[in-house]
Amino acid sequence: MSYETPKVIQASGAQTPPGNSATFGVPAGSTIDVWVSVTAVGTTITFSLQWSDDGGTTWAAADPADVFTAITTNIAVVKSFTAKAPLCRLAWVGTGASTFEARVYEVGA
């Protein structure tokens, strides 16, 4: 398995929750690593993945396996996910504006 060049799905900047990143494609059967680097956190922020199998019209809420642990301090975190649908996006909820960048790596099938 090799790592592909990362794709920035949320450019660094202040974001007020709730929100979501750009949509990105995920090949069937692949594993992706999602990196989030938080450089300024409001009170708390929680990231999760949402999946779409209809071209982005409908988004399925994350199941517990697709949710990052709530973040309350500046930190970089990574979590691996198995593809559940052809399209994906990063979503966030929390209190207060936070500054972060998010990247996705396709690890492979």
C-alpha cells in the first residue's frame, strides 16, 4: 500500500460550526486517512464523515465509527476510514469559531 498525494478538503481558516468541507470521491473498497490540524479552537469542535450514494443530494449522518473524538485544544489528529459510498465530506459541529485545515489521503484498497 502506498499513500497518494494528500488532497486539501478544507483550507486553513476560521470556521464557525456547523459546517462541511468540499465533497471528495472515494473509490469502492478503499481506505482513506483524514488528517485535521486545529491551530485555534473555540470551546469545542467535533469532526465526522458523511457519505453520499446519490451524487451528493443526500448525506448520511456519520455512524459512531466515523466520528473523531471532540477537540478542545490545538492538535493534529488522524483517523482511518473504509469507503461506505462513492462521495464523502468532512462535517463539523461545536461551539465557537475554530481554525483548522483538513486533508485526505487515499491509502488504497
